[in-house]
Amino acid sequence: MLQTNYFESIGTIVKKEKLATFYPGYKCRCLVLESIEPFPGYYCMIDYQFEQRPLLLYLVIKDTREYDPDHVVRATMAIKNSSSLVFDAAPSDISLFNRNYHAIRLDIPNISQLPEIVTAFEGQGLVLHKHIDVKPYDSLIRIRRYFKIEKEADNLYHDLVHIENHYVILPKMLTWEEFEPITYHIKHNIDFSTFDAALGFVFNETGIVDFVRVYVKNPKLEDLLKIRDMYLREVSRMKV
């Protein structure tokens, strides 16, 4: 369990979202997938007329044994230091056609910069998957990223960079097969269900800290505490 009030570390988010080929209006030679339902547990409850969903893309890397996620981080640093391109990138893994692929998760404020960003990553030695048509499908996604979080309450933390993210610290690891039915049960038995949930973990000095990532905008602390309590209660009921 995490006992500190402030924490910085590397970790991973594991989530399931619906992906499909992204069509920007021009021919793209590389495979770019779009999350067509980003943070589904939150945005499925929101009227798109009042709040626009984020555009999150996945630049798929050709399957090579030489791939290293650190290469994506170093390539991102090099591109940002040598250009005026504005984007956020993170090493990721996705499922596609019953296989796992490495990818670069992209958050691009100005989508017109996408061709330059793709070319820049190729210039850094990353071999990208060729463009193919991919119909919408559910993918389990793993995103490696840096966390900077502070304590809100016992076993509850808030992300200082991605401010919509809150973290319920778990006493044990959950598999995705365990996590999905627990989340379904909670969202159907709570009076505040406008949130998206995912699994994750961060490294600390003693090993690994597991958590549930809760994505929600401007929540009341009392609602977050209800979500925390329900997850901890459901986990405590699991057979050892």
C-alpha cells in the first residue's frame, strides 16, 4: 500500500477501449488507430454537444524484436527538442487481430500536425505498420507513463498532471477478468456512475503498488470516497 502524501514514479495503465482506423481526410501510409470511445465509462454519460471527447490516437509499430519502449520516450524527447510540434506521446501495447502490437499513444491538440509527427518518429528509427482498414473492435490497451500524484484521503490519490485521474489504492493485484465484473457491479449500485475506470500500477521502493484509475471531471470528494469504499469492499470479499 502507498503511505506517502506525494509520489512520483513510472507505471502502467491498463484499459479497454474501442479502436478503429483513423481517417484524417487524406491518405495515410501508416496505421493510425483512433479510440472511438475514449474513457467510455465517463463520456457515454456526457452529452457531446456540451463536452467534446478527447481525440486519442495509436500509431502502430511494426512487430520487431528490436523494439524498446525507452526508444519511444527518447524519440519523443528528440522530436520535441528539435521542432515546434506540440503533442503528448507514451509507449503503449494494443491487441489487434488476436495479436499484441507495440504502439505510440498520441494526444495531439492540433491534428494537422499528425503527418509531421509520424514522419518525425520514422526519422528517429521507429518502423511503423503500414496502413490497413480496421473496423471498430475492443482492444485491451497498456500505456506506460510517468505519474505525479498527491494524497486526497486514505487509499485515494489525485494526478497532478492529468487532473481528471484519481487513484484508488488496492491491497492486491486484480486481473482484468476480475476487475470488469467488479466495476460493472459498482457502476450499477452507486448513485454516482459518471466515471471511467481502469487498472494500473506504479513502482515504489518496495515493489509495485496496484490501483484503480478513476477518470472524472470536477468530482466531489464524497463521490470519490464512495467509489473508493466500494472497490475496497468488493476486493475484500474476493476469495484468496
